[in-house]
Amino acid sequence: MAITLYDTTVALFLQTLGAMEGVLKRGQAHCEDNNIALADILETRLFENMLPLRYQVQAAIGHSVGAIEGTKGGEFKPPYGTPTSDFAAVQGEVAAAIAKLKSYTQDEVNALENKDVVFNLGERQLPFAGKGFLLSFSLPNFHFHATTAYDILRSKGVPLGKADYIGRPQLKM
């Protein structure tokens, strides 16, 4: 059996966003145990010229659900996120993204392989086929932002390890 577009996108998005749910819960508990304001942790950056935790989570959502939706619609715009500083709202966005990803069928996602999609970045337009866009652009961006969110929490002392980022692997049953 061949590996499908669904296998290489939605299944991996679900694994990592599922792990992100756990990472955020551990982050919340760490903040509460150490009197760190949750609103402050959402604004934490690794470096001054990088975007904060809340954006990193929202960008991971944008490069998963947003990428699938953009491919379906033929147009993708960068996920800028929202200015929310509420930790529970960010956690809710992750849960909603997981639910949306679970709603996609394999046939629906696999049908996007050759669909034309344009990435709009201001006045620039980059044309892709769905497969190329999802695998060579959104998937790397998704992992970049998910990793950065994890790293921000680690930098604030949240006791996380590699297994927390990896989440639940797809074991043979």
C-alpha cells in the first residue's frame, strides 16, 4: 500500500497537535505552580525578532487546518493569528483544529494532490500543486512553529522532553 497525501499531512498534523495539547497543559500547570502569569507566557519569545508563543501555536494551526482549507479553496495566505492573550482560548483553538482535522476524509485530502493552490504573500503569488504546497511548504512550516512553541515553553522551565513533542506514534496494532 502506498503512502498517501492524507498519511503525510493530516495524520502527522493530528499527532503533533495532539502532543501540543499535552505540552500546553503541562505549560499551564508549570505556570500555575510557579506563579507565572499565563498571559505573559503567551507573549514569550525566544528572541526579540521572533513571534511569541501564541503566534507559534496559531501558525501551527494555520499550516495544518489552514493549509488543507487553503488548498481546497485554491488560495493560501499566511496565518497571522489573533491578538488573543487568553491561554484557555489558545488551548481551545488547538482542540478545534484537531476536531476539524479529524473531520477530513482520506479521499477528500488525497483528492488535493494535483489541485492548483496559490500562496499569496502580499503582492507575491507562488503557484503550487496541492501536494507540493502541503509537503514542501506547509508541513515544514507546521513543524517549525510547533517546535518553536515547545522550545518557548522549555525556555520558561516547563519540564518537557522529546516524547512530549513527538506525541503518540502510529504503532502497529
